[in-house]
Amino acid sequence: MSLAEELLEWAEEELERGDTAHRERVALILAQIRELPDPESLPVGSTQRFLAQRRVDKLAEKAEELGFETPGKALKKEIGKQIAGHALGIEL
């Protein structure tokens, strides 16, 4: 699943949560992500793919402020938790 697809899925689920201001910011991100083509559907090395990926990355940054976790960030968090637990000698 691409970052754009994960961001889209997150935004659709997030519209049902939080207060009105939160939902409005998520709705804005959702509208913008729907307008963009999925970067993975564009030709490799093309300017269009680069620009689409850049826009998705910027939207992901905005979404992170609202609680979205990129797959890489979630993986790093889990690895860090496991390492800390191992260093402390506890099972997590």
C-alpha cells in the first residue's frame, strides 16, 4: 500500500473522530489527496511522479500533526520500544 493510499484511508477513518476543527483539517487533507494522482501510478523518474510524491509527503507532514503515523515512523517506534524493553530486561 502506498503512502497516498494509507493517508487516504487514515483521513476517511479520522473524519468520524475528534472535534469539529480536527475534522475540518482532516477534510481539507482528504480533499487534497483525492485530487492528486497516486505517485506509484505515474512513470518512474518522471517529473509528474516526483511532484506528486512531493505533494503527498507535504500532506503526510500535515497529517502527522493530526495524529497520522507513517509506516516507517510506526516501525521505528515499535523497534525502539522492543529495544528499550530488552535493555530493561522486561518482556513487551
